[in-house]
Amino acid sequence: MKKNLRSFLFVLFMGMGIAVFAQPQFSWAGYPNGALTFSNTSAGVTLNLQITGNQQFINNRPSYNAFNVAELTTQVDWTSSANSLTYSFTLSTPLIGVNFRLYDVDQNTGVGWDDRITIVGVNNAGQNVYPLILPASYQAVSGANNNVLEGNADNIFFDLNFATVTFGNQNVKSFTVVYSCGAQSPANPNQQWMGIGAVGSLALATLPVNLTGFTAKAVGYDARLQWETEAQVNFDHFEIERSASGTGSFEVIGLVAGNNGAAGSYTYADVNVGRQLTTGYYRLKMVDRDGRFEYSRVAFVRFGKGLSVDVRPTLLSAGESIVVNLAGDPGRGVDILLYNAAGQVLESRRNVV
């Protein structure tokens, strides 16, 4: 695969409402040619990388490319399109705003390659989190969680039109980048390569509390919210937020102080909201004493027929099922939408009775 390098201007970008810059920032400078493990420490946080899978590297890859882009270059000559590499990143302390660039994830069916990248993060509670991927013009984003990046055209210049990956305000303890062949790859692909840029972040993200339950139900015209927590450390308060649509902006309608205990059970009543709204969507903003915060999932209440929803568990392990209990008019269909912490729709069911 022939590639040309050109210089570029470093540009700050905005992702999910957050300005991305390096704090901490993990460079690939000093990466030993051909190494499968690497560690780098920045601002007191250590990033560990381990590479596993079908290697078949060429030209002393993986290696640090200091020319212009300063990225970790991977170049392989796989003998099968079923081959893949997994880059496992682990942070000594969870971070908010984890971000990086991906270079040259492209496709050329004439020559014979198709690059694909799949990214999954894990937060401090052990839950999967998914990034926002801003693709280049020659790429497409797909997957149920919009976490798959695949080339759909050839990229002639390696360091131009990179893709940007950001986890936004989600906390991240670890993440994986799986490099594989896309759907258009031949059975025996040609040489392929891609690059991972420096890993940046916004702040430390040791979370103050684990939310173990969050329910909402209609009681007359009131919306009654109830939630339970554990592992309350340095925790300050909850901000209760409401939206009329669930997909638009949320407004703060109340505040509940933490109880200063190791665990807690809390309630809040949104009085007479059913006289204004047919459906109310609610989420909690959980705020630490130093200002760090995390959002809960969204719960909703539908008024008129007294419909309420209970979703459990709120802390999920990989492969675990989610149970949605609805109470209300048994003959009335409802729409169920499952969101991740970034506000992306993971799954939807329409007109459920």
C-alpha cells in the first residue's frame, strides 16, 4: 500500500460539547520498534498498552512515527481476512474526555484491502461505554453503538483527513481498539496499515458514587422519582433534570443533597408536572465535591394512563440482560428507547404492548 505524508496544522476540535486538549496526554515517543507492550505516564496517570492477535507485522511495526503525525503505526501483511489485532489500553486512574485520532482507516478493493476499527470503553463501574467517532470523508461509522469505523475509499495522504474519537464526558478506565478487515476485504488481503494518535484527556474521573437503582412513576399528576446508591465517596449532591422529549435539552428542576453515608436511598417529587406534560423524561446529574459529575440513564413517566417504567439492573456486565417493567394501560402501545451515557440510541422497540 503506497502512502504519502504531508504536514498538517494541529487543530483543536469540539466533541460532544467538550474542547479536547491534552490533560493528561500520552505520547508514543520512545515506543520500541516491534514491541507489543508499552507504558507511558502523564500527570500522575499511567497508560498501559498490550497488543494481541494475529500479528504478521512487517517493517518493524508497530513503531512510533515521529514524522508530522507522531502516531503509533501498525503495518501488517495478513494472510486471511479473518485476522485481527486487539489494542488493550488500561489507565491507572479513570479519565474524562479520553480522545485520540485514527489515521488511514481506508479501503481499496482494486488493490485488495479494507480497514475496520471497533472501539469499546469500560468505565469505573465496569460498564461498557462507547465513543463519538467523527469520520473522515473516506470513512463510514456503523454498528449498533456507532463504534465501528470502516474505510469506503482509498486515502492517498496518510496524515490528512484523520478520524477523531472522543468519549466526551464519560469516564473511561480502559478501552480496546480492534483492527480487522472490513466486509469488502478479499480472503487474502494486501498489506494494510493504520495509525493511532496520541491519547489525550480532560481530567481525572474518580467517580463519587455508584447508582444501583433509578425508577420513575406517575402518582396522580406528580412524577415520583426514587434511586439508590452505594460507594458514596466525596459526594456532594444530585441535580434532577427533566426533558419534555427525551432527545432534546434537559433543564434542572431540583437538587437533593447527599446523605454523607456510604450508601443512600433518595426520593424526589415533581409536583403537578402531569398537568403540563404528557410524558416527562428524567435523569440525575451526580456531582462530586470537587465538581466532577456523571449522568444517570434516562427514566420516563407518561401521564393520563398512569404509565410508569422500572429498568433493572442499572449496572450491567457484558452480556447481561436488561428487564423493563411497565405499569399502566395494558392495551396501550409504548415506544422503548435504550440510550448509553453519551446519549446515543443503542436499541429501540416501537409500539410495545
